[in-house]
Amino acid sequence: MFVCWKKRISQAKEAKWSREYIDGKYHSRMKSEEEIDYTLSAYLMQSVRVNGKPRQKSIAFLISISRKDIEAGEISLQLWEHIVTTVIELALDEPTKEKVYAAIAEKTPRPPQASLEKAEQKAKELLASGKLPKPFVPMPSAPPLLGTKDTSNDTERPLYIKWINEHSGKYAASLIKETTDANGKKQRIRIAHLGPIKPNQFAKMHTNYRKEIVVNTEWQAYWYQVHRSLSLAQVDRETYQETFRLLGKRVELPQPEELRQCIKAGYANERREIEVRMKELLEKHDQLEQKQQDFALIQQQSPVYDAMSTTL
């Protein structure tokens, strides 16, 4: 395991521009890259192999530290207590723990050993009492497999699903087709964007706020979205079925009758949405038409008022 730092440049307008008072006037100046504020975020990473290729897997988020704190060069006990708590919670061995501490110490001064031991003892007591919150673990790049018997590598097929972690708590799935041009070069064409989905929408059943196990309406809505996207792409029956099979490796598939119910409910919701939108547009059209009539009347009366103004 190792620590990876990711730099995020501030996108705030005030962070990119500087106002300076020169010769009695304020002047705006865009800051150089060295002047713009940034934040460094530390992640605990692990090297793994996926399909025989080396990859880096994110284990847990450690801390974020601002440029201001880095340049201050002062010991932050609150930051180190957070690091210690995360290390204890992840149950890291001694060499890995020291590796994490050393990496953090490169950016912000390390407190005395006595302070670290005190923080570790406090974290262990909280962990034993069950009051220690779970560390933030980033979502993997693709949803996990559901344990299906089909373990074939979908990227070797002409059709496959490309998953993207949107870093907003959602995954985005697209149907991709791989072809070969006349020069033998592989090309990837996106046939359809299948819509975003949250991890809590992967299963058909879920527990509602009343602690009742019920059908997940978001799960139903997602399968209608898939049906809708494939219909708009006008895919053939074979591609339609293959897409569902591929998605079913990570999202619980509906039975044929359940899919029909998902589509029926989706039709009803979309029809209702269209009707509401049409009603709003018609009302807006009537308002604009009335405004046009009022404007025509104003134009008609203008010559009369112009004539009257000469007598005032």
C-alpha cells in the first residue's frame, strides 16, 4: 500500500483573480498558477492486477489539506487525530501505518510521538465502544459483479457496457460497440447512453423509511430508462437482449413480467410529465398571445397620443 496525493485547484472566481490598489485605483489581475489556492487530498492506494494489467485501487480517503495550512508549516493536532483515527479504523499494520504517517509528515509537521500515542488510544477506545464512524471509502470505478455465473470478459465482445464513476454518488453506463475500420484500426462507437444509477438502485427490493421491505421504485425507473435509451437508439432485438444481459451482471435483472410493469409505469410517468409540460407551454403561449394583442393595441393608439401631445 502507498499514499497518493491528488491536487485540486480552486475554481472560485476570487481564488483566480487578485484586486490590487495601484495609483489610487483598483486593478484586477489574474493570478499565476503558483498563486492560486489548491487543496491536496491523500488517498491510501493499493497496486492490483486487473485482466493481467497493473492497476491502482483506492482503499480509503485519508485527509485534505489546503495550501494555506501547508505553507503555514504548523502542527495541526486536529488533522493528525483524524489521520490516527482512520489508521486505527482500517486496522493497518505497523509498517503501513508508519508509511502513512511519513507521507502526511511531508506536507504538514508531525506532532510528538506522545501526542500520536494518546490519539491512538482515544481512537481504540472509540472503536471498542462502537462510536467510531466508518472511514470514507471511494466508490470503485465500476459496480461490483452480482455473483453471476457469466464471468466472461465483456470488453472482448463487439458489444460491451462501459461504466464510469461520476464521483457524485452515481454510475453512468453506456452501450459501446467495437468495430474495425478498413485499416484494421479498432473504433469504439457509443450506441446509447443508458442513464445514471445509484448503488442503492441496483437491487429490486429495499427497506423504506417504515422499515418495510418493498419494491425499489428507483430500480423500476432505471430499467425503463434503459428501455427508453435503447428504443431511441433503434437497436435490434438481439442488441436489446444482449444489453440487458450485460447490465444484469451488476444490476438485478427484472423478470419479463416485471420489465413489462417497469415499462408500463415509465410510459405513464413520461406521459404525465409531457401533459404537465404541454399545459405549461399552452398557458405561456396564451400569455404571449395576449401580450402580442396588447402590443398591437398600443401601436394602434400611438398616433392618437402623438397628435394630442402637440396640443399640450
